[in-house]
Amino acid sequence: MAHGLGKFIGWLMVVGVFIASGVLSFTFFSGIAPAGKPWFAWFMLFVTEIGLASWLAVFRLTNHNPTAKVIAIVMIVLSLAAVATTDALELSILMSDHNLIASNPWLLQASYEIFVAMFIAHFVALVCDIFASYFAIHPFRDYVAPKQVTSHAASNSYSQMGEIEAPPLQYEHQSKNAQSLPNK
């Protein structure tokens, strides 16, 4: 139950971070939109936020194609940089224009840096969690668990000092069939 609750809270955080980031990005792009171009904010929102979500989905859903995975990783990093820059700029504009903490300049700067760092940390954590969960299921290399080695030596052949006694010598004149027979 705890695992299911943890996954639910994790996805709730993902949705919350994407909504908050989308609102910040849309506000930023609406503020810099050229006159007479109402579609600009929506277009840029698709380029940044929806682009990041889409490349994350491409990474997760593409199987057995390393070239597509590399392209997706590069685009995730670039999209994440664009989203983080846009959101950091909008946070800066909101804090300076609306005098949220403007009475102390050092407090304004410190809180701005903390907000931006936490916001970027949430996105980086999201991307790292997606990569970690993917590679836990699909490792880069095909990992084969080592075979279980069984001992054919008698249990009393081991010394008490933690050393293993040498196995009995095999002579060349013994046939292969005799070597493969278990000791009784």
C-alpha cells in the first residue's frame, strides 16, 4: 500500500510541477508576445512545456532503438534548460514588478535564488526519476546473473581457520566419465 501511495504522490507532484511551470511559462510568453500575435504564447508553451513532456514520453516509450534514446535525452536536456530559463525569468519579473519582497534587496535576491533552485531541482528530480525507473527495468547491458556454484567437496573438508583445502589431484589416466561421477 505504501508503494502505491508513494507512486500516487509522486505523480501528483509531477502534475503539480508541470502545471506551475506551464502557468509561469504562459505568463512569460504572453508578456513578450508580439502585438497582433495571440497564438505566440500557446506556440511557445508547446515548444517548451509540451515539448519536454513529449520528449520524456518518447524516451520512456521507445524500445530497442539507441539512436532514438540519445536524441530523446539530448532534447530532454535542451527542453529542460528552456523551461528552467523561462520559469526563472518569469519568477524574477513577478518578484520585481509586483514588489513581493522588495523592502529588502538582499532578501529579494536570496528568495529569488532559492525559488529558482527549488523549481529547477523539482524538474531535475522528475527527469532523474524517469531515467532511474526506466533503467531499472531496461539496463544498458544485458545483465546475466552469475550461475549458482555448488560445491562437490564434503562439508568436513573445509578447515576451521577459514581456508579451503586443496581438492584432490586428478590424474591424467582417469577417464572423463570417472571425473564427472559424484563422490559418495
